[in-house]
Amino acid sequence: MKRVPFQTLSDQLYRVLASVGFADERALLCARLFAENQRDGVYSHGLNRFPGFVEGLRNKKIDFHAMPEKTESFGALERWNGKMGVGLVNAQCCMQRAMALAEAHGIGCVGLSNTNHWMRGGTYALQAAEAGYIGICWTNTTTLMPPWGSTEKKIGNNPMALAVPRTEGHILLDMAMSQYSNGKLEVLKLQGKQLPLPGGYDSDGNLTLEPGEILDSERPLPVGYWKGSGLALVLDAMAAIISGGQSTHNIAQQDSEYAVSQVYIAIDATRLMGQAALDEMVAAILADFHTAKPLDENEGVRYPGEGMLRTRRESLEKGVSVDEKQWQALLEMHTMP
Amino acid sequence: MKRVPFQTLSDQLYRVLASVGFADERALLCARLFAENQRDGVYSHGLNRFPGFVEGLRNKKIDFHAMPEKTESFGALERWNGKMGVGLVNAQCCMQRAMALAEAHGIGCVGLSNTNHWMRGGTYALQAAEAGYIGICWTNTTTLMPPWGSTEKKIGNNPMALAVPRTEGHILLDMAMSQYSNGKLEVLKLQGKQLPLPGGYDSDGNLTLEPGEILDSERPLPVGYWKGSGLALVLDAMAAIISGGQSTHNIAQQDSEYAVSQVYIAIDATRLMGQAALDEMVAAILADFHTAKPLDENEGVRYPGEGMLRTRRESLEKGVSVDEKQWQALLEMHTMP
């Protein structure tokens, strides 16, 4: 592992995007979001996914000229068409719109069809929290796991992110409906590491700690067995209904994952109770939470997002951790001889 | 097990409620909801919980004269005070209100403070689905499980219910954030049955299939380990913020679980796409889902709520299954000599 300054990382990412013709404020946003994922320790959706993202722009699978468009409006609920544009841009735009709707109506909801991979769902829930809103968003995906009771991948892992705003640092839960996200399995496989708990089955149908075996068998375990399996199905149906877009089984008929459906919900938490009262309430919840007797005396009990905030602070102080090979590959991407 | 006609069951439940002075249309509603839980096979929240519910009415812990009251309004988002009234009545009222808000604004959200146990969360999500809305609701509870990495119960199991409307039968996911709800553990313990998969730890800290051991150790396993633990915390914080009511750590300071906080969200799905198109979309999702190769050739893969619909049909045809002792106890409750 190597450490590089956040701005250097962000600049390099932008340089590559610009080299394929994506060179405006939306490209700056994408460079920043990829850099932020890496900064926050979300290595599953940082540098390791960037080459694939650039490839999508280069081969015109993703249209970086497209801007999302509102297609229907029902007051606090809107439908937007992502027009096969850049997933990160569409996502940020739609969460921003959900927040504007929440400002007007207390709660706002945007269904987004025809969009592409948003990388890290937590980005957009945090975007809402930064502005004092409760943020909730989820996406569907192509088929990535078998439903409970089946050996055949038929449902998405449909990540969902939820954030609660707090001045001192937001609570952020960002979870795929598989026990480990595909990105996480890929990263651990690359590092030659085992999972801490079984994350799926090997090709013989036995539970395994080996990320590579799960990627091969295509049988990751749903979170909480039948519960995560059910939740994945419900989130997919809701995303398709609210956005009017594709559901997982439609996406799976394509040659790759694109034109997915997403939902963005914002709730105006600071209007409900004011920032000071909100901070006090959340602080009291977390203070009590932190008194929970830990299983391991050397490790305190952490709320969702707490570890991320630590990593972020460390990244900003000492530089962002990057895999040396991935960093070298980034430096060499699209440089003219 | 014995079978009794739905109406007989409902009548008996109402008779007991009336005997403690709770004798109006809200009491009829409660009798019906308890009977429906039993009818749908949700034995964890049917007859087994009824004596405790009646006890709460008798000893005036629950005020059956109280009606919930709107305290704040922000357009599509409202706060209601449950005034320590009957949880089932408050819940139904607030989901109805969320639906009315959704009719006006596309989406509606109600935060309910100061309410009591709603019994089965699925009831209210189904209430929304029956009228063509996507229904989402959750509740906080007192401390019922340790967060991931701790041995001390500090978080609620905070059940959440989600329903997707469909003419042929709604999709319904009703899940506590523990792998098994407390009610389920109680029912299986009573039946002398083991859990199909580990649901928590025994008092020595080993994973166990014995429901009684988990009830004793007070260490149920969160759904998906750290994920369900995180989700429980986030749902609690959101419920407290949106409703302005108590969070789990406040409730845990009382001598028992009352004055909980809940959230109700409705989304006007039929207005988004019309009933026929909605039915077609959900049918296509489920048709593809049902083609998943089952692990056990004798058991198809089921969507959330599918098993319940089967049980409901059987209950309506052959009578509702009741535990003979519980049924006898109901017949003998509050009969004057």
C-alpha cells in the first residue's frame, strides 16, 4: 500500500476522464467521488472500479453527454430518466432533487430509470446528510445471487444506503443484500484474504470463507438468509415500480449490467427538529450505544460509518491508501507517448 | 392444533375486549387484526400475545380511549402523537394518513410517537398494498439484542414491513432485525422445536439452535451480523427523529416497553403506472423469480408473503389453526360465573 494526497489522486482521475473527452464539471464530480470512495476506505468502489468505468465511457456504453430528465411529477414524488448517462452524475442529481422536494414537502422521492452503476451508494446518502436530510437510496443490479432456497442466481444484491445527519459525523449504513458485496469479494480475493464469516457457497455447495470460490460458484449468501433474499426482491420491485424502469430480470437479459433503476428519498430532518436538537438526540443514541460491553475488550462497538470516519481522517492527514499496482496503472492510463 | 372459523375467533376476541370496556369499532378492528394474524399463520403475534394485550388494557397501561393526534405538518410529512393509545389502532390510523398524504403528494410519511406495540408490522404494510400503495413501516422497540461485537443487549430488533401491491396477492416482507423475532423464539420454544439455523448465542457464548437458550442469554443474532445490527440502529434513530418520540435507549429506561416510535410511508404505486401495468410488471418479476432452480426439488422458491397467502387460503377454507390450550384459555377469559 502507498499513500497519495487526496488532491493528487483526484487530479489523476480527472486527467484520465478528460483524456477520453469527459472534461467538464460533471467529470470533476466523478473524479472527486472516486477519490472520496478511496479516501473513505471503500476500496471496493475506488481505484479498482475506475478502469472499468473509463472503459464504459470510451466504448460509448455510457453516454457522458447525457443529462437526466424529469419525465413525471406527482408533487413530492418524481420520475427521472437517466438516459444511459453517467451513473454517478445521475445519482447525485436525483438525490439533490429529492432534497429539493423534501424542502418543499417535508419528504421527497425520486425514481430514476435507465441509469448506470453509481459505484458507492453511501455517497448519495451522505450527500443528503451533509445538507441536514435523512438520506435513503437503493439500486437494483443484474442477477448476482440465488434467492434463498435456490442454487441459481436470479436476484440482484441491490445495495441500499441510509444516512442520518449529525454535525459531528453522520451515521451511514451502506449495505448490499449479499453478506459481502461483489466489490468486497473482488478486493479480498486480490489481497489473498479470507472472509471473517461465511459469505456463500463453493461449487460443491459448502459454505466457504474463500472470496474466489464464491465468485466462481456465483452463490453468495443473502444477508440473514431468507430475509436478505426477500429484501433484495422487494427493493428491486419497488425500484422498477417507482422509476418505471427495468427490474433485475430485464437487466439480466442484456449482455452486461446497464440501464438499472434506483430510488432516492430525502427527509428534511433539520426542519423537523433543528440542527441542535437533532445533534443532541443522535448524540444520546450513540453515547448509549457506545456503552455496550464489547465482545473483545480491545475493540469498542462501532456504529455504521464510524470506522469510515476514522479512515477518512487518516487519509486526509497521511494521504489516501492506494494499491501500488492500481496507482501505477492509473498514472499510466491514457498517457500519450 | 385445532381449527376454528375465522368469524368465531374474531367474535371471541371481541367479546374479551368488550369485557374490559373496550367496545367500539376500534375494538372490533383490534379483534379482527389479532384474528388475521392467526389466520395468516403469524402465530408469533396472534393468540399468544392476546392475553398480554388485554392485560395492558385492564391495568390501564394502554389507554383505549385515546386517539392519535396530529402535532406537526410539513406537507407530505406529518408527526402524530399516539397518546399512549392502542398500538394497533394508532398504527392503522397513521398508515391510513400516510396513504392520504400519498394521494395528495405521490408519497406520504407519518412519524408516530408515544404509541404501543403494533403486534404484526405486516398488517399495516398490507393495509397500504390493499389500496394500491407501496407500504413501508417500521417500529423501534426496547433493547432486545446486542449490537454486533457486543454481548450486551443495547439495540432493538426494530421490525420493518414492506409491501408491494398486486391484485393476485401482495408481496410482503415483514422482518425483525434479529434473525428470529422474539415472538418466533417464544412460539418455537413452546412447541419444543429447534431453529432451522443458528439464531443467537447460549449463555456460554456458543451459537445455538435452541430458542429457549437464546431467550435466556438475551443474545439473539442480528440479521446478517453487522448489517442487521447497523440497520436496527439506523431505523431507531430515524424513527425517533421523524416522530420526535423516544428512541430505544429511552424506552429501555422504563419498567417495560411502551411509548415507542414508528414510521409509516406510502407511495402511490397505482397512480404511477395504473393497476394493470403494475400487475403486469410484478407478475413478470415473480414469474422469472419462480424459475429459479430450487435447492430441494420438492420445494419451490417462494417470494416473501407467498407462504402466508397459502396459509390464509387454507385458514379460510378449513378454519384458523389455534393452539388448543390458547383457544381454551381465550374461551375462558373474563367469563362471568
